[in-house]
Amino acid sequence: MKIKESLLNKCNHAVNDKLETIGTFITSNRASLDQESKSSAGDKHETGRAMLHLEMEKAARQLSETLKMKEILQKIDLGQVSEKVKLGSLIETDQGNFFLSVSIGPLKIEDKTYFAVSTDSPVGRLLLGKETGACVEIGSRKFNVLNIQ
């Protein structure tokens, strides 16, 4: 349970860092957009504004996706035990260890690497609902589920 708690904390930390970065970027771009509005340099001015608007749209999408990740992490109940893989499960396989949460990537806890993957990822979709002893295939790789916590 302690490992799952640590993994969840690391995922939350990574998502909060991402939210902070996106917020800083949006604030900076707003200031740049305000500055561009005060300029009247013709075509160059319009191109600059258009580029800033595109960057703001991209940041807004990233913000939305990251807020969804935060919501998913809040749904994880570490106290709930299941014999089947579900959101919040720690899955040990012969090909690596996975934490079914959000796609953060590799996380190191006590000299072991765990891959934080979402239920929408290829690995996550295949593992979802599986029990200990199950075998899943991704391309040419086979994963045997050894343990679920």
C-alpha cells in the first residue's frame, strides 16, 4: 500500500507541476498578447498576434487535458482492493511494473521502476479487468500478470 501511495503522490506532483507550468505560460502569453495589441507594425503585428493566439489555444488544450488527469487521480481509492486490474491498481508483470492511473511515464520508488499509465493507453486498455495469471500481448511482447495490488 505504501508503494501505491508513493506512486499516487508522485503522479499528483507531476500533474501539479504541469498545471503550474501551463499557468505560467498562459500568463506570459497574455502579457505578450497585450503588448502586441499596443503595437501597430502592420503585417508583422498581425502575424505575431496570430502566432500568440495559436499558442494560447494549444495551452488551453493542454490545460484541459491536465485538469482531466487531476480529476482521474482524485478518483483513485487506494483502500479498495480488487482481484481484477482497475484504476489505481499496481500491476506486477514479467515485463515490468505498472500503476494504472494517468500517463506520467516511469517513476522510481525504492530502486524499482513503475510505469504510470492511463486506462486509455494501449497497455492500460489491455491490462484493465485482467486477473493474476492473465497474459496480454502488445505487438510481439507478451506480459504475464504476476500480481495485482
